[in-house]
Amino acid sequence: MPLEIYTDEYFMKQAFAEAEYALAKDEIPVGAIVVTGHKIIGRGHNLTEQLTDVTAHAEMQAITAASAYLGGKYLRDCTIYVTLEPCSMCAGALYWSQVGKVVFAAPDEKRGYRSMGGQLHPKTIVEEGLMAARSTQMLRAFFATKRG
Amino acid sequence: MPLEIYTDEYFMKQAFAEAEYALAKDEIPVGAIVVTGHKIIGRGHNLTEQLTDVTAHAEMQAITAASAYLGGKYLRDCTIYVTLEPCSMCAGALYWSQVGKVVFAAPDEKRGYRSMGGQLHPKTIVEEGLMAARSTQMLRAFFATKRG
């Protein structure tokens, strides 16, 4: 049996690589990538401070990039990997894109779409928890520095 | 008593001017403007088809433009005028921006944030119904053409 390289973990690590870019820019570390057929077609990391724009979340940029790559606004055959549960803005964008699958690492109990309100498309498959500890740790360390 | 020029209706008409631009590009006609101190600092109209990007709603573009103008991501002293009730994506963006006031024309019973889920910031004032008939008529005519 051939070794499966393109696992969910492989792609989630790529989302974490994006989160690391955000961290290096002193942004809240969240990263996202959009994948179709084992190919990464969109990447993004949080840039709300750099761009002074609340809409510059990781997922929004990854969605825009993936749509530009595909030349179409629907992401039905795509999976988005994101290091934190999407907020209701990003869930709304994912709803409109009809994305096939959302895999997110840590839950966001305060600002995630499940508590803030909002929804994904009814056909979207959702998986959570992959590498969640790494995301939580990264975010906690970031906010501890900010308070320190 | 001096005549008040800068009424809500004055600014809503500007939002409708944006919706007309969308219509001219065969986009679902929705427009938005962001105002602070009687000055329009952000404009946007729906461009989801032209840009093949689900995030290209009128409000998102107006928010990004206003933030760029201000050099800051918060729109606490601003009002956004929009011709249709925001969806949950746009409501989420408005939440993060902490916008002072939202004035929207027509309700969106299917895809508005009040039915789809999502929320505005608790400090945001909301007014609805100004020139609602014009918005509803514009949207109905657009969709009738699409079906025709």
C-alpha cells in the first residue's frame, strides 16, 4: 500500500505555516489554505492590522485566491483547512462559496460562528479538532505576549 | 432654520447610485456607502460575478475603502447606508468594524443576517426601511430579467 502523503494533517500543517507568517507580522496567528485534488489553490493569513481592515481574515483571503485561481466563485470541490474555527463573517463567505469541506483545528468559543451565529452551507462537511492543541497554544502565547 | 441637506435619504440615494452601477454590470443590484461627519469615505457595489468572488459584496468593499481612508480598522463614528439588509458575512464584517450605525433599505428575508444568523456589534444602531420599496422593486426587476 503506497504511503498517503496528502493527508488532512499535511494540509493543516500548511495552514499552520500561514499562521506562522501572521505571527511574524505580529498579527493574531490564524492561517488557512484551500485545496482541491491535492493541490493548494489559495492561501491566506490574518492581516487585519497590517491592512487595517477587519475583512482581512485568513479564510477570506484564501477564498478570494482560490476563486481567482479557478475563475469561478464556487468552491464545491474544495476543502478549506483553517487553524481556528471561522467567525460568522468567514462562515458567511464559506456559505456563499458552497465549499465542500471545512477542516478547522481549534474551536473559538467566543467568536466562532457556532456561538456568534451564522452558518455554513447545508452541503458543507465540517471536521474539527485536528491539531487543535497547537492552535490553542499558539494563540494563547500570542495574547500572553500582548498582555505582558 | 437652514435646510438640512445631508439627510439619511441623501446618503441612501448615494447607496442606490452604487446599486445602479452593479445593475449596469449585470450584477445583483446592491450598493453601500460609509459616511462620517457628512463625508462619504467608502463606496461599494456588488461585484461577485465580475470578480468571481463571493466576498465582493457591496458592504465589504465599502468597509475596506472606509478603513483605508481612515487608516484604522474601526468604523465607530461611521454610518453605513446599504440598499439591502446585510447577509451574515457582511454583518460579521460590520461587527468586527464596530460600525456606529447601519441604515438599510429593504429587508432580505431569506439571506439577511437576521434569518441566516450572525449579529452586529451590540453598540451598533440599526435602522431599516428607508427607501425599501425602491430596493425591492430593483431586485425584483433584476431577477425577473434573469428568469425571462
